[in-house]
Amino acid sequence: MSFFNEIQQKVSITPFFSNMGKGSIDDKKIIYFQSIQACFESSLNVEWLPTSPTQDDPFYIKQEYPKDLAEMRLVVSKAVIESLKAFSIPDSQFQYDVHNFKIAARNAICYAFRQYLTEKYFNYGDNWERIIQIYYQGHFPIGFYKKKLVVI
């Protein structure tokens, strides 16, 4: 099975965001919050991960994508969206005050998976792979603070 097919398969069976607020992650490079509210009420000045395709990748310089990569990026985004529909998470998990971050979370995970494919396609490194592993665990990696990943 190809790397791309493995990703599609794993995405289709992963209940993304299902462990938000549950337990914690034992990693010294991660700052963990129990909820979106706890994160916003903290004094940390978090640098958010991108949530829009027009935002710059915080790790790599943008370049033109070969046709096959562009197609894979589109397919993986659709697969992630289908998985989010299949394993729906209550809106309350994404709520802070009057703001709902469910769409931002969806856009962020799609962005991360697209960049992960690009990272592996060009053999850049493992920045997005690390973030994807957090998503696979059911958590929501939202950004960075002093080189540590901030996760809900």
C-alpha cells in the first residue's frame, strides 16, 4: 500500500478531535490545555497554526506543486472532511464564550494534512508529521508558544 493510500485509510477510521479535554499528552515539547476556554484564558501568547489555505506555512517556503501532489492534497482534504462528518464532535467542544472554533478546527486539520503530504513528497522533514500524530490521537494542536506545541 502506498504512503498516500495509508494516509487515506487511517484518516477514514480516525475520530479526530475525540480526545479534546481528555487526559493529557506526556511530552516536554507540548503545552496541553483541557479546553479551548482554558487556552484563551491563559496568559500565553500563542502563535496559531494556519487555518486558511492562503496562510503561509510556518515551517517551509511555498513552491509550485506538481499535478500529482496537488491532486493528492485535494483528495486528502476531502477525506478529512468526510471523517469529520462520520465522527462528529459536539459544537460545545469548540465553543469559547460566543465564539465557535469548529470551522477553524476543520480548516486547520485540512491545512495540516495538505502540508504533511507536501512535507513527505519533498522530503522536507517532520514538522507537520508531528502535528498530524497529535490529530490522530484525537487532540487539537492549535499553535506554538516558545517553540512548544500548544494542544487541546
